[in-house]
Amino acid sequence: MKPALSSPTSSRTARIALRSMAALWMLFLSAACSGGNRLADHVFIVSFDGGKPAVIAESSMPTLNKLAGEGAVTGSAQTIFPSKTLPSHTSMFTGLGPAKHRVLWNSYDPARGIIQSPTVFTLARKFDPRISTALFAGKIKFRHLWQENSLDVFDFNGQRSNTPVARSEEIENATSPAKKVAAAAAAYIVEKKPQLCGIHFPDPDTAGHKFGWGSAEQKAAFASSDEALGVLLEALQKAGIADKSVLILSADHGGHGRTHGENIPDDMTIPWVAWGKSVKAGTTLTRPVNTTDTTATALWLLGVPIPAQLDGRPVYEAFSVGTTAISR
Ligand SMILES: [Zn+2]
């Protein structure tokens, strides 16, 4: 007797099974490509550099307060250690802790090249090359996050060329104020309606280093950054995408005295607010939120599969949609 495995009946069954599997896979792919799993059409990640929740609470920030009231919020999210601008933003925009992304330096240093781990922009683009992306940064060091083919636009101080920028004291210290960053981002949003967009407001950190965390000057910088946030909101309205968007508002670190970078609550505690489509309005988040969760949440909202190595996980609790749609 012939072994069962080679019998014509069995191979026919196997062929049918394979065809069914292929059909299912095609169905899955077409659902994924048509945005079948997408929960928001646009995700904007806004970072207030040095945004310590305790100082934000004492500053005049009507727009942020309005969005927090209409959104899901925690004032006790955590950043990574070292609580410094470039390592922390790298975690925010990769979903990885520093042990994995290895960006431990905190200045613009072209010799170090571009980070090796994929950013949220790269992951989104790899999944669907049609996803439009942009990053508007107030500090030149963000260029370390500019991976090939990951961004339609990287904007620092109006410069958008990807020819190398030489390192210099001037360019390292030349921050682009929140209002300038917001104006550039707003014009772009109205024109291009990016699906995944990062926006960085440096002012609170600049004032914190000069005058101290919690100083009157820093509170003024928060107020000015809040006006910049208002400009972004207006742009979403003008572009007609406000009801299809989610905004994630957060920070890279807090601060104490005139510095930050330590593993203490003053430096490690950051705000995390989600506002927009499918967000559970008026929610105070009780689960721990880490800055790495920002990338995981953005990917989940855009229907992009979340890589297993990510340290962050989506903040499902902030949204009214099924929390088990994509889990790992
Ligand atoms: Zn910073």
C-alpha cells in the first residue's frame, strides 16, 4: 500500500487547503492596504520639550487644557532614562527604550550617523509606502531620526534639504521657536494633510535651562507653545481633517532647577494626552503610560502591525474602539 501522504486524495486536499489559505491571506492584505484596520486617518504627535506636568498646570495653556478636557489624559506618564532630549525623543518616535535604540548622546553629531532602529515613520512607510509623513522639529539634533524614505518632509527652521548640515555651535543652539515650527507645520498640514506627523516645540526647555523649571519665563514659554498648538488645531480645521485625526500631546522630559536628565520624578514625569477620533472624552488614564507607548499607539491607530520588539504598547484605554483589534 502507498503511504497516505502521497495519495492523490491527500494531495488534492492539501492543494485546496493551500488555495484557501492564499485566498484568506489576500483578503487580509487587501483589508490592511485599504485601511481596513485603521482607526484614524491622521495621527499628530506633538512634543512640548521639557513639558513638566507640574509647571504646565501653573501655566496659561487654554488650548491644551481644552484638548485634555475633551480627551484622555495622564499627568504621570514616564519618559526613559536618561531623561534628555534626543534619547527621550528617540524612544517617543521608535517605541524602544535606550537599551535597544542606543541613542544615548544628546547633541547634533553628524559623525554618529542616523539611528539604526526604525522610527514610527519608517515602520508606517514600510507597511504602506503611500502613508504620508512629516516631522517639524525645533532642534537640529532631530536629524539623527531622519531615515531614508521615512519622511516626505523633515523641517528644521525652514530647511528641508537632506544635504548634510555641518556641526557648529550656532546650529546646535539655534532652536526654532514653537510659533515658527507651528507656522511651517500648519501650512504643510493645510496643503498636504499628512497622515503621520511629528511636531516639536522647544521653547519650554530653552527657557527652563536659562531661567529654571517653573520660572515665570518658562511659564510664558508654555503659554507661547500653547498658542502654537492653537495654530495647529486651526490648520486641522482648515484642512478638513480634524474629525479624522488623533493628536497625541506629550513631552520628552521634565526638569528641576535649570537642568534635567536624572532618574527622579521631576525629570522623568511627563504628560500624555490623546484627543480626537475615537478618543474616550474626559478620561483620566489610570494605567502606567510610557513615552514608548506613543509610537505603539500611533501605529495601532494607523492600522500598522506592531513589531514584537517594541517596548511600548498602544494606550487602548484612551479609545472607545475595541482594545483587542490588534494585540500582541
Ligand atoms: Zn528636551
